[in-house]
Amino acid sequence: MPGISRRKLLASSLAVAGAAGLPHAPAVAQGAAPHVVVIGGGFAGASCARALRKAYARLRVSLVEPNKTFIACPFSNSVIAGLREFALQQFNYDKLAADGITLAFARATAIDPKTRSVTLSAGSPLTYDRLVLAPGIDFRWNAIAGFSEADADRMPPAFTGSAQIALLRSQLEAMPDGGVVAIAAPVNPARCPPAPYERASLIAHYVKTKKPKSKVLILDAKDGFTMQRQFQTAWKDLYPDHIEWIGLSAGGVLASVDAASKTLNTDFDKYKVDVASIIPPQRAGAIAITSGIADRTGWCPIDPVTFESKLQPNIHVIGDAAIGGAMPKSASAAASEAKLAAAAVAALLNGQAPGAPTLESTCYSLIAPNYAISIKGRYHVVDGQFVEIEGAGGTSPVTADASVRAAEARQADDWYKAITHEVFG
């Protein structure tokens, strides 16, 4: 296979530090081109499939994803709060097909690392030279007494899929003025750690403007959270009468739930609420658990240089399911990991050593319309773990005037348009 120029390679991805050392395309002088199977069509999986295919034209890439429409989590809290139309969260895979990626709309039900094959819920098994696993997260159902997967239709986590996002929005709309909305925030690791607090903020905006006698209660399994000072400063200014946060040491951990009566019990108190969004503890997606790619923590340990699983050979894990030090569980980090993993896979197929990766992440949180905060970071590998590069990132200032917050809200919108266009557009 002919080599690929550095200019073309860099043009195929977002700017990622460390990309300068990316290898040429895999050489396949004899036999068929290598086949890479990617499981999971979210920001990580879809981005990796496109990066592989665009950078290495003769590489065969198959993407396995059960849903023909992808529902983006970033900005979904704005949909819940009635500030954004749901259609803006929906994307299809037409552009990936046009890139020459083979799409298998089926669920991966098993992985056999020995035979390098993937069993699908529909269609023939797929064999691979390298597998990229981007399974996202699943919830640890029954981690909270009385709360099972069946109860999600009453107290929706609204973290995956479209139905629960729409359900939580409809529950807010039906709630009487004077009602209580509870959000249970989980322990870490968890997908997008600021998300529960963004949700609380935007729901507080909704009740402040639509149902001002109502309030938002946050029951938290932690005593601290990402951008806590920024959030709480904003809450004091914008929602002093509408948000109450109860952390771990004050009794914020849910001991049990009665979903039928919408009663939440902690070791300290009992709360009767009108609407509840219970976000349980999390783990890697089911396929990682059943295939022996997750360890006892429920997450997938990786070599951060190659993103290869430490438990199974020839399998690379990216996105929310992976653990390897300071790896944020954000859409931005997932897309960054995808490009780094694509470069590593190509290098390994070509018998080369992957270059030293630098991971990037940017996470925006809306607190009100035209009011956003953010956290940014860059990470490199030290002693086999991703470590944040000191001084390379940072958070929004704790206090700032309205123009700064409005500018970040515009940046958030621009970031969302850019990443969704790159991955799906």
C-alpha cells in the first residue's frame, strides 16, 4: 500500500498533539488488506472508523452498531429543559458509508479473542486483524436498593437513548408548580461528570421561568464534583431559591428508592419528590464485561500508548469504557482517543511502534441560556498512565461578567457543531 502524506493524515482529524509521529499506511504487499472491526458508533467508535478509513484508503473497516440513528449526549440537557429541539441531537451514518466503511446494524453479542471474531445479533460473524471496542457505559442496576432497570421508566437516568430524554422532559412539563425535581448524581468514574450539575442548572432555569414555586434537589454520592466552585457560584447568583445540593457527608447517598411513590431514602432523610432522574453507578458496556475485556472494577484497563487492552490481545478500547489514568469521560476526549487509537492500530499492523500520544479534552456545561463554563485539559503518558500536562488546560474563572459566560456558550455551540460534523457530517 502506498504511504500517506503527513498533510493528508493531519487533515483527516482534529488537531491532536503527538500526531506528527503518525506512521504511514499499513503495507499489504501480499494478500488482502487488513480488516479492522469497530464496535460502537458513538463519538469514539464512529470517529475512529472514519480516521482509519480516511487516512488508510485500502484498509477494510467495519463498524458494528445496533442503532441506525445516533443520539448525542452533549446538549441533551438543553432538550430536557425545553431549550433545544431533539432533532439537533440525531445523526445517521450515511457519511461513514460514503467513506467506504462497511456498516453492520446489529448488536455485537460475543467476542472471541482467540479466533479474532465477533458474533452479531444478525448476520454472519466478523473476523478481524484488530478490533476497536467503543462500547460506552452501562448502569449498575440494583446498586441502589429498590431501583432496577424497570424503574427507569419512572425515574429516568436520561443518559442514553432518546426515549428517556423525552420522558424526563414530559415529566417536567406535567409537574405542578411547587413540585420537587430530584437528581441523584453517581460516584465516579462516570460518563461526563459535570452532566448531572448541568442538568440541575438547566432544570432550575426551567422551573424559575415556568414553575417558580418548584425546586431542584441534588442528592450526591460525592462530596465534591468537577467545576464545583463555578457551578455553586452560578447557582447562588441565578438560582438561590431553586437548587439545593446535598453531598456525601451531609447524607446525599441514596440508600433505597420506592419508584412507585417516588420516594428517595438516604441514611439521614426521606424525600418525596414529583420528578426524579436517578443516575446509577456505571461500568463499561455489556460486551466488554461478557468478553473479559473489563476487570473487577467494571472498566477496561488499557495501554495508553496503543489503547490496547491489558486483558485481551489485538483489542483496543476507547471512549467512556477505557481506563488508563487521567482519561476524561467526555465526547471530546472520546474523539481524541479515537484518532490516537487509529494511528496506533495502523502502526501495529505495519509492524511499527506507535508514537507517544497526547490526549485532549474540552467539556462545556450550560448553566443558563447564554451562560456556560468549561474545563479543558491535555494529557500525556507518564509511567504507563495518562497524566495531565500542568498548565496546558484549566477551567473557567469562578467569577466573570455576563459577556465571558455568553462567549463560552457560543464556543460550546461551535464546538458541538464542529465535532458532530467531523464525526457524522
